[in-house]
Amino acid sequence: VVTDEGDYLRAEDVLRDADTAMYEAKAAGRGRAVLFDATMRDKVRRRLSMESELRLAIETGQLVLHYQPIVCLDSGDLVGVEALVRWYHPERGMVWPGEFIPVADDSGLIIPLGDWVLGEACRQLGVWQRTLGPDRIPSVHVNLSARQFVVAGFTERAARAVNEGGIDPSSVHLEITESAVMQDVAAATRLLRELKSLGFQVALDDFGTGHSSLACLHEFPLDVVKIDRSFVTNMSRGRHYTALVHAIVALARNLNLEVVAEGVVTADLVPPLQYLGCQYAQGYFFGHPVPAGQVAEYQPPARLSEA
Ligand code: C2E
Ligand code: MG
Ligand code: MG
């Protein structure tokens, strides 16, 4: 209870707001002091209401997966699709993962959400493989958050998801970011080993944006590196970016890792990527993320090799 003049009438309100300011300070970095103001309270309220709405969304099936093509740069063939979650909110319409994944991460809802995503992606791949044949859509790529895999039993649940989908674990690529790995290096390494021994493929997502990129590449049991789209998209702007992409591709290939370039937005990015030896690509030029029903009709852009 706070009066119009901003005076507190109850000690617990002071503590609550002090707590809020403390979280703000922590989020801003180490050793910060932050003075509470009312906008923070609104932020907390919005976050709490999003959290309860998201919980309901998971329970009532408001989440949907869209799928974005990943293609082979030489042949133009579809090699897989990345599952990207969307929330069809009854009033707000489509909500992007950038908005609710952080809330899911902080609240622990990422566990049921992530389980649903993995289960649904495996189920859908099974349906595609049975109806279209095994080669039309060879793999599905699923994003994992840090919190998801430090929780006990993740590997068992992942194994169950592929079983129930009737697919092979080698057709599932699990994407994790460097920052997720860095949160608990030992736990992440252990888990990635387990997942690989079950047959899953492991990809490092958004490569180049973390703080320990090089260490990640040789220390972690990986199969695939995805070059962050900020490097790829900017290749048309300057040679510095091309040099960076070149170095990443060379490094990855020397370590026997496959390379996917993210953020291929225009045709002019294709020849330099081919020239640099990048094998796979993803981005709006090849296709936007689309609902499952549109994936079977996917056609890669014509004349890829002459792009
Ligand atoms: P991400 O895993 O790096 O996924 C690629 C993001 O880049 C997607 O955004 C995709 O729509 C977008 N994108 C693809 N091609 C292009 C392009 O050519 N240009 C540009 N500007 N963007 C492109 P989206 O769907 O908004 O997802 C954002 C992030 O949210 C993902 O980044 C991923 O980190 C996270 N995310 C999405 N779905 C899930 C999920 O099921 N679980 C978890 N834990 N995270 C997810
Ligand atoms: Mg990804
Ligand atoms: Mg990415």
C-alpha cells in the first residue's frame, strides 16, 4: 500500500519494492545500485501476468510450431527444418518467442514448454516421413534453453519424444547457444555427451555472439555450427564480415563440424558462402518460417547455383 505522495504504509511493501530494485540491479550487472521507481512495479506486474497467461497457453494448446527450411548450398536440396515456437494469444494475436522465451526461462515454464516443443517437432517429423517418404524432410532442428537440460531426466524425455514420434534420433538436431553452454560448462558437456551417445545431433546456435566462442568449438561434443546471422547478413556490407565468416567456416571444417549460415536474406550472399565452403544455409532468401501444413510444398529458389 503506497499513498499518493509515494509514502509506504506497510513494511512488506517496502521490502517487496526493494526486492524488485535488487533484481533490476542484478540484471544490470555486478556491483550496481538501483533506486526503485514505479515503472519497475509495472514491469513486474506485466511479467507476472504474462507468466500466468503463458502457463495457461501451454495447458490449452495456444502454442504452435513454425518451420524454416535449411538447404544444402550445393544442390539446393532441403536438408531439414528448424522448429520455431509461436504463441497464438487469443487477444494479442501472434507473440514472438523473443518475448516469451525469456519469461519461460525465468519462471521455469521452459521445462513444460520445451518438452512440448520437442514432442511436437518429433511427432510432426514422423508424420512427414511417413506421408512424404523419409528423404523429403530429412531432419528437424529444435532449440534448447540452458535451464531445460540441467533439469534431471532431460535425456530420457528426449529419447521418449523420438520414440513416440517414430523417428530416428539422428534426424533430430538439438540447438544450444554458447551462452547456455557457458552457464554450466560441466553439466552441459555431460549432457551433450549423453545426447550424442543416444544418437542425437548437436548444433551450436548463434555462433560468434558469445564470449568464449573458440573454446566452445573444440571442447564441446558438437556436430554442427550455425554462424550467427549478424555476420552473414552483413557480408554484403563489408569485407570484414566476409573475413569473419571465412575464418569460422575454415575453423569449423577443420574440426570436422558441419556449418550452417543463418540469416541468408538475399541471393547475393549465396555465391560467397559457396566459395568459402559453407555447406548449408538458412534465411529469408530460402524461406520464412511457415506452419507445418506449408512445409510439404516447399520449393527452394530456382537456379540456386547461378544465384
Ligand atoms: P534462433 O534459434 O537463432 O532462430 C532463428 C531466428 O532467426 C528465428 O526467429 C527466425 O525467424 C529468424 N530468421 C531466420 N531467417 C532470418 C533472416 O533471414 N533474417 C532475419 N532477420 N531473421 C531470420 P524467431 O522465430 O523469432 O526466434 C527467435 C529465437 O527464439 C530463436 O533464435 C531461438 O533462440 C528462440 N526460440 C524459438 N523457438 C524456440 C523454442 O522452441 N525453444 C527455445 N528454447 N527457444 C526458441
Ligand atoms: Mg536455433
Ligand atoms: Mg540462431
